[in-house]
Amino acid sequence: MSREHPLALHRVVPVLVVVALAAAALLAVQGPTWYRRLDHPLRYAPAIAQSASADGLDPHLVAAVVNVESGFDPASVSPKGAVGLMQVMPATARQVGRELGIREKVTIETLKVPESNLRIGTRHLRTLTRHYGEDDVALAAYNAGSVAVDRWLAESRHTGTPFRDVVDFPATRHYIEEVLAQREVYSVLYPDAFTEAK
């Protein structure tokens, strides 16, 4: 009976795949800037800078929200109906549009226009940030809605548990962590992008 060779193809291929994936992940975190920018693209910098500035938001945070929400695809529509770069729900967009004094009806097509979507999305995020006072809580509300966030805040205050630990939607908890992590990455990869874009 012959023994199988230790470097048999069915043993080597999975190891090579794991090594390649690990190398790609390492490059994405600590590789050259050009490579890291592949995973963290930046488009529409002038519109992001303008909308973030108008609403007093960090443009790197807005870029992170856009990347997490849509990957910078202005035509993106989620299964739940959120539209555009910042994945704004049409009903929310209509309400925010009224607050902004937009006279024409805000439609799905309006939300696919990057400048319109960013203007509405950043105003909505600003409203949440001002209401809740902390970026992580505002991001939770942006993702899961204010009803859930108000429940989590009440539980956090009642039990003394940190806010993120009471968020019982895994997707929302991941969303908060991902957006805040990406904000840091964007600030490193594009330190002057929004100054230049103004």
C-alpha cells in the first residue's frame, strides 16, 4: 500500500489559498497606499466636502458611510428600498427634503443623483448626530432607526451598560464599528482630499 505524498495537490491548494487571502488582507491593512485605496475608494470628493461642510460633519465620516452603504455606487438600491450613495429611504428623503426647502418632489431618481443624495443624507446624519450627541449612537439610528436606538439608550442608562453592548442587532453593531473604523482609514489615506475639493 502506497502512502500519500505530503505535498499532494488537495493538501497544497487550500494552504496556498489561505496564504494568498492572508497576504491580501495584510496588504489591505498595512500595504502601500495605492493598494489600500482599492478597498477604500473615494469618489465625489467635492460633493462630499460641500455637503459635510454645510452640515458641520467630518467629511471622512461621510465618505466612510458612503463606502459602507453603497461602495460609492450612486444607482444602488437596497432590498429594503434605500437608494443611492448614502442609502436613504425615500420617505426619509422626502421629509429631509422639506426641511432643506427642496421644492421639487424628491424621487428615487433624485436620490440617484450623487449631489442630491449626499445633501439629503448628510442633513439626515447631522440631525441624528445633533439629537443623540455621539457619532456611534447617531450611526446606530442611521442604520436601525430611532425607535430601536431610543430603546437601546434606555437600556444602557438603566443597566449602566455601554451603548454598543446593548445594541442587539448584530448588523447594526457591525455597521457602527465598520463606519468608525473606515473613518479612520479615510482620514489616513485621504488627509487633504476634502480641503483640496472645496
